[in-house]
Amino acid sequence: MSSLAAKRGTMSSILSHNAYGKSGVRLTKVTRHPDRHDFKEITVNIQLEGDFAESYTDGDNSRVVATDSMRNTVYVLASEHPVEDIESFGLVLAKHFLDKYEQVSSSAVHISESLWHRINVGGKAHPHSFVSAGNEKRTATVYADRDLVEVESGIENLVVAKTTDSKFSGFVRDEFTTLADADDRIFATAMEITWIYLSPPADFNKAYDLIRQTALKVFATHMSLAVQQTLNEIGEAVLKAVPEVAEITIAMPNQHRLTFNLEPLGKKNKNEIFYPVDEPFGLITGTLKRT
Amino acid sequence: MSSLAAKRGTMSSILSHNAYGKSGVRLTKVTRHPDRHDFKEITVNIQLEGDFAESYTDGDNSRVVATDSMRNTVYVLASEHPVEDIESFGLVLAKHFLDKYEQVSSSAVHISESLWHRINVGGKAHPHSFVSAGNEKRTATVYADRDLVEVESGIENLVVAKTTDSKFSGFVRDEFTTLADADDRIFATAMEITWIYLSPPADFNKAYDLIRQTALKVFATHMSLAVQQTLNEIGEAVLKAVPEVAEITIAMPNQHRLTFNLEPLGKKNKNEIFYPVDEPFGLITGTLKRT
Amino acid sequence: MSSLAAKRGTMSSILSHNAYGKSGVRLTKVTRHPDRHDFKEITVNIQLEGDFAESYTDGDNSRVVATDSMRNTVYVLASEHPVEDIESFGLVLAKHFLDKYEQVSSSAVHISESLWHRINVGGKAHPHSFVSAGNEKRTATVYADRDLVEVESGIENLVVAKTTDSKFSGFVRDEFTTLADADDRIFATAMEITWIYLSPPADFNKAYDLIRQTALKVFATHMSLAVQQTLNEIGEAVLKAVPEVAEITIAMPNQHRLTFNLEPLGKKNKNEIFYPVDEPFGLITGTLKRT
Amino acid sequence: MSSLAAKRGTMSSILSHNAYGKSGVRLTKVTRHPDRHDFKEITVNIQLEGDFAESYTDGDNSRVVATDSMRNTVYVLASEHPVEDIESFGLVLAKHFLDKYEQVSSSAVHISESLWHRINVGGKAHPHSFVSAGNEKRTATVYADRDLVEVESGIENLVVAKTTDSKFSGFVRDEFTTLADADDRIFATAMEITWIYLSPPADFNKAYDLIRQTALKVFATHMSLAVQQTLNEIGEAVLKAVPEVAEITIAMPNQHRLTFNLEPLGKKNKNEIFYPVDEPFGLITGTLKRT
């Protein structure tokens, strides 16, 4: 028994869980087709679990795959893989760590993709020049262990607003309530949507496109009686549109645009003049499952 | 059966989980003692679960407590409560929503405190003037349902660095490895520490102070063979120092300071000149439990 | 002579410049046309100069227009003005403070517009639903004093990238140089463009559209021998395209995508695998004037 | 005449100003004394002006010092220089570019220092372990051309608050005014202070410490009739305390803590319960000069 172990023997604690990995591995891949270049920019986070306790308890790193080596692995595998969709590349990465290192019991790979549009020049998409599509991200998380592989895809920061067809009334009214019923309010949010695939779709990119388009369409056209109701309607529509989706989770921060009170200033506000506030915000979440 | 319900009857999905609440409720409380003012600044997030499905499925808000009312509740209860520590105020809030609304099955209240020091004037702490203690936060999360109340406290963004007594060697070396063994490296991190109380301590503020001080002391004085080992040592020391702590979880991003290679520039780097990189970063986590 | 003035009489300093105002006034204006809603979101900063020294030196606020009143003014004037372009609204605001308050000698109004696209539903732009166009901003700064009015318009954070047609070689090579010549590199930047109008164009929105489109087109199609050269080419093209522009200033951070060295890992990098770094970055600026 | 020059000959524009450089060069320097380590972390921005127009107009880079070489220069010079204060290191850097490259007409070097405290272990400052002092920065900007060298030092983000001894009344009251007079309000701000030295002080670190301490002391103890007045008082006190300072500029955002209206909720607010708002904020600035 080492002296360290002896010391610990008298301690009243155990390491009940541990994990480690590399976060923020940023990759740009350019694929040079004859007629156009593809330009993919992703950020990869890797977390491994397994037989690593001795690094914690004794500083014995003999089973530790350095996080620097994980970073190298991302670039090596990206040079061998087309990286056409983040789900497929996430699968390659997650399986790699399990296959290569017996001490790994599970790996979780999260990929966040920065989105770019081709620049439009004279009505045509330019073959090698791009403009940022903003702060919305496409995401994928692949979890793999010795028994199971699960793919969760997502959209982060899908920022939308509608200027009418949103009401909120009939809620609990008691001594803590000052909010008036709203018959016609602005509804603005930054949706975060994640979904778990029952089975891989034929094309991850097409499934993503369809889900994003479905969410936007329902948001635009739905008569909303509550943020909750719009959330549910989007979830139902996605489950209907993409049969491979087993489950969908949506978070909707309610990014308030408050009516500016012009009355003390001698004016009427004809539901035209608002001020956005970042905080506080309502946060509504829900998960829908295929039955 | 309403027409909405009829429509949903043909859908193949159910709302399997839902929650909602108010986030980012910012409160400043000034307590005016005869000899000094106390100045407390916190941000509160509230999430409720319960019997709210009809708001999602039918837009029926009759059981919905408006998130605006939750905001009001924070200010009303803060005017009645001393807010001397965030754990006690979190307990008051979490219990309030359960006691007041029968449709609530659980409430989770997260509080993040911005920290201030009194300004030192002529060697004395000023009675009513303060300077920010930076971006480190003290946190508390209280979860309460009809059976259980749990208090988790924490420290976010405890940014520390040491210029020696940190090594990392003996890790897996294979075709993905380029990192050299490090005999004497800079170790910098922004710790996130959370702990769950078995039972409330006599004084939440004193327990917090002792845990913060213990983490800093171990970080400063420990000879580190791996980030993992330092994490474990801090966890053990906290469990030893504060008997009311049942479990502690620590996350340590490894905020690398890389040695700048001066050789191509005709100079030697005597372990003095480094450059910090934000990304990628190693992320090491672990949970220790009292046995 | 007041006692404060007496005290200052013995001081060896004067207040040589002062200004004040309100920043971060956020406004949402919805204009409800019969067939569609317009949705405008702007943030206004106001700074006034004038006869305000006594507030600084004596705490005498009798000539001070409270910044809270400036905020009110933004909302009142927005309710009376169409806010169809930020330049026109900036002009209204800047002139208002001069006209209304004789103690004001100059006013500077900066407006930053968050951009939204209409959601596309079934191939048609939706009449009242919008999706964020990202973090790019349209800006306007109107400066007005008793003699002069100047309008500067701009684009902030126009994030673009091209995967080829960018070189950089032939630069100074000395003992501080390690950078190799680049024959074919990625060129990525977040342009900040501002221009000063000689005279107002017929339509500020059309001028803005044309300038943005011109910048994108030149960036996409130009064979770049240096970031500097691309910057100059864009400036020349804009001055050519929009005769009302007197002067244009462009800042181009060089957001490096560095080639990942796969050789130590036994692979070749066929100019495909890169990693973005945020820091450090080159920063290139230039101003072009019509002669 | 080159074809490029010929093309430009027909253009009606000239490059009226240009500058370029490297921003965000992050440096960590460890100085290993026998009894303690010093730990300095700075970020350097460099901008050069000079004879660089041909890179813009022709893509001729023969006079261009690559920004990558500027980055190298920071690390090389830091290995030769003690970096004990950022002003001295800034002077070395600014002069270097002028001395080394005849095509440079001026150089501006901005340095921002992240501040660290030694960790307190058992009442003693630890010799090699540090905790972040937060988001406040110490800054220096050195401008040098062939005739002149100027040093401007500063403090960024000095976040302070006081709970009493702040009033604001007697301001202009008209149809745009809704703000009430305030007899006793919270005053919170994030000061940005910069000062220009007439001549270098004996010790830049001591001058900085004294200026910071003076600003804090005046803020803490001053009875404020307006943010403007407090700003002026701090400026006067600094000019009095440090004779080498020629001029001081202070910016004070008024980070409002608004009184929460408890009356509709059946409670009284005894000047105790507030909510901070980030936007909008008053922004007050002033410059004081030694006469």
C-alpha cells in the first residue's frame, strides 16, 4: 500500500464520479471541389469517462490520454473524414476514443457549427466567398459507450420575433400579480431546440433543414395563446415532419419588448413604441416524445 | 372533447416534461445599520414544475403563475427577509412557490451573488462605499418538492494561477501524442465548485468562507502531478474541513499558458515567456462524496 | 464668491472638456401597414456638449437636461417620426437637442440597428414574423452644432471569409520574422465600414444597400495581395458607386485561420485543415477620400 | 506607369490615411526571484503609421513589417526587459519600431494588464500562487513619432458603488421630464480613468497606486450632488496628488439601481429594494488640465 493510499485510507471520502476532456477545439475545413469550395467551421468538445481515478487520487497519469492528444485527434480525423455533417463527424470521433483506448468507458462529443452563406454576386452564389450567417449555431452531441450510441442534434440561438398573433391572458391573478392581460403583444425569443434520433435519418443535413424550417414556419403562422403553446405546437410539427426524431426539447426565453408608457409625456402609444429588456426574462421549456 | 384535443388525439406525441419560470431577476438590497450599510446584489432564476400541461397543449393559462408575478415575488420577499446569505433567501423563495400554489410540484431557485468589498479609506473599511470583487460569483441552488429540500452552494469563476509546483508527465504516448512531458509548468484555472449540504451549517456565510479559503490554500500549496490530482485534493480537504458537506463537485478548465518558442528568433526561453490561449482548453471534473 | 469657488480658486486645474448623455436607449418600433408590419430595433446613444461646467464644479444642475429626459425624448420623437432609416431619425434627434436647449452647443447621436429578415414561409416573406439577421449592425452617427450637420453611416461586424484568391508575400524579412510567404491562404475578417456623406442621398436605405453589396462583391471577387489592398479596392469601389459619399474608412481585423501542422502526426495537410485563432489579430485600417 | 497605377489614375479618390498593426498579443511573464515569483499578464496592441501606401494601392508589401513579426517582437523584447511596469515596456516597444524601421513615422502601443493578487495562506502572501483581481485593468498607451513621446496611463472598469451621499436634483424640468428629484440614491459606476504624464514619474507603479487610491477615496467620501461633480472632484484630487500628471480624463457610466415600486404589491419600499439595469445608462465624461 503506497503512502498516498494509506493517507487516503484514513479519509472519509471517495471520488464518486470523474470525467475529463478537451473543449473549444476549433476547426476550419476547406474542401476544394472543382467548381466550388466548401467551408466548414466547427468547435468540438470531448469528454471521456473511464478508468482514470488514479490520476485523481495518486497523480498516476499512465492511463490518461492527454487532452492535447484529443485535440490532435480532431485534426487528424478531420483530414480523413469529409465532415459534411457534424453528426457523422461526431460519430467518428466518439467511436474512435472507445475503439482506441480500452480504459475509456464512454465518450461524449459535442460539436457546434458556425454557419456561413455563400456571398451573392450578381445573383449567383460565389464559389469560394462567404458571409457569416450570424450567431445561430447548429449543434450535435454524440454519446457512445460500450453498449449504446446516441445522436442528439440541435439549433442554438434561433432568434425570432413576431409583431402580432400573440396573446397571454387568463393566468393566476393574486396579490403578487401586476401584469395586465395582453391581447396583442410582441413575441420574441431565441429558441434552443435539441432532438434525439431514434435511428439515423438518410441525410442529417436535410433533416436539420426541415426541422429548422418547420420551427420557423410554426412560429410565424401560429396564433399564440402562451409561449408554452407555441413551443408545444413546434414540437408536435417537428415530430410529424421527421419520423426519425424520437424526442424533441425546446427552450424559449421570452425576450420581452415592453410597451413604453407615453402618457406622462402627453402622448398615446398606439401599440407601436416598445423597449426591449434583456433581464429578467421568462424561460419556458418542454420535451415532446413520440408515443 | 374540444376541437384542439381532438386534433391532438390524432397526433403521435406527448408532452413528456415541462417547466417554466423567470430568469435574470436582479435585486439590490441595502440594509441600513446605524454604523454601516450592507450592500447585496443577486440575480435570481426560478423554475417551477407542476400541473401546467394545459398551457402547452391548449393555451389554457388558468394554472399558470405569470413569470412577471415570480419577479414581483422576489422583490416582495426580499423586502421582508434580511437576505444575509443567499442560501436562506433561496430556501424562502423555493418554499414559497410550493406553499402558495398547489399546482406546483417542485421549485428550483438559483441565486448568483456579485461580490463587493468595502473600499479601504485610510486603513479602514468604509461604511457605505464598495468596490467590485470581480467576476467571481457565489451561488446557491435550492431545490424543493413536496418531499425534499436540497441546498447546493457554489463558487463560480474562482480564477487562480501558480507559476511552479505543477507537473504533467507519464500520460499515454501514441501516434496522436505531440505534447512533451512537463516538469515545471504554469497551472491556471477558473474553478467552479459546488457542494451539497447534508444538513444546513450553523452559518452559511462562514461555511462558504471556509470552503473558498480551503480551495485557495490547497491550490496554492499542493505539488500538482495532474490537474486531476489537485482537484481531488481540494475536494478531500473541503470534506474534511466542513462536516455538513455531503458531496462536492469541482470543474477545472486548464487555462493553458504555452511556452513561446524563442529559438527561431535566436533567443532562449528560460521558462519565463508564455502566451495564454483561451481555446482549446482541457476540462477536468470530479465529484467526491463523504462515505 | 461661494466657498466652493474659493476652494477651487486655490486649485491648479481647470475642466478643459466635458460632455454627457444617455447611452443604450433601446427602441422597438412596429409600423402596422395594412399588408405588413415593419419591425425596427435600434439602440441610441446621445452625447451633448455645452454650458454644463457648473454641474461639474459646483453640483449646480440647473442647466442639466437629465439623461432620463433624453431617454424619454427618444421614445416621444420615435412615436412622431416614421423611423424608416436611422440617418433621418438621428438627424431629428440631434437637431432637437440644439433647438430645444440653448445651453447645448453640440449634439452627437449614434444609432445602431439590429437587423431582421422576414421569415420565409412557403417561398413568401411573412408579413409580421422575423428572424434575426445576426450580429452585423447598421450604424449612423449624426453630429450637429450651431454651424454644421454631419452624417456618418456605417456597417459594423460584416463577417466574411474566402478560401482562396488571397496571398501575402514580399514583406520585410529580418531577425524578427518567422512568417512564411503565403501563396494561397484563407482571408477572413469582420469589416467595420463608415462613410461620411457630402450631401444626403435620395434614399439612405438604398445607399446603404449599395455600399454593403459593393463591399461584399469586391471582397468576393478581388485577388488579394494584402489585406491592405483589398481594403483600398473596396474603398475605391464604394466611392465610385455612390457619388454622395465624401469619405470612407474601413477597418479589417485579419482573423487568422492557421494551417494545422499534421506532419508530426504522420499526415499531410493539403491546405484543407486549419484552426481559427481570435488573438492576436492583424488590424488594418485606411481612409479614402474623394478628390 | 504600371497598369494598376493607370487604372487608379482615372479614379477620383486618394488614400488619405492608413495604419496597421497587431492587436491582442497576449503575454505572460514569470520572473523567478529567489524568494518569490512575479507574474505579469498583459495584452499588447500595436499600430504603426508610415510609408505603407503601396501595400494598399498596389499590393506591394516590400515596406510592410508583417504583423506576425510585431507579435514576435513583443515576446523577444519581453525576454530582454523586466516588464515591471507596463509604461516602461510600452516605451521600449514604441521606440523599437521607430528605431528599427525607417518607413515608420509613428507607433502607438497600447497595453492592458490583467491584475492578480497573491493568494493569502495563513496570513501570508504566497510566493508563487495568485488569484485574479477581477475585470479591472491597468492600461498604458505610448505614442511615439520622430519628434514626440507621450505616455498615457489608465484604469479601466473600476467598478464602485455607494449606498448613500448621492443626490441629483434641480435639473431642467420640462415636458420631456419624468424623473423625480433624488435626495438619497445609490451611485454605482465603472470608472474609466486615463491620464497623460507631463514627465515620467519616479515610479510608474507608485503613481498608479496613488491615483487609484485617490479615486477610490474621493468616490467613497464625497457628498455627490451630480455624477459630474464627483468626476470633477476626483480629477482635481488626482492632479493635486501627483504633480507629474498633466491632464486627466474620466468617464463615468451611471449604472442605475432603480427603486422597485412595491406599492401595487401592498408594501412600502424604505429605500432598500432596488433593481440594477444595464441599459440605458447615463454617460458622463470630463477632462481636467493642470493650469
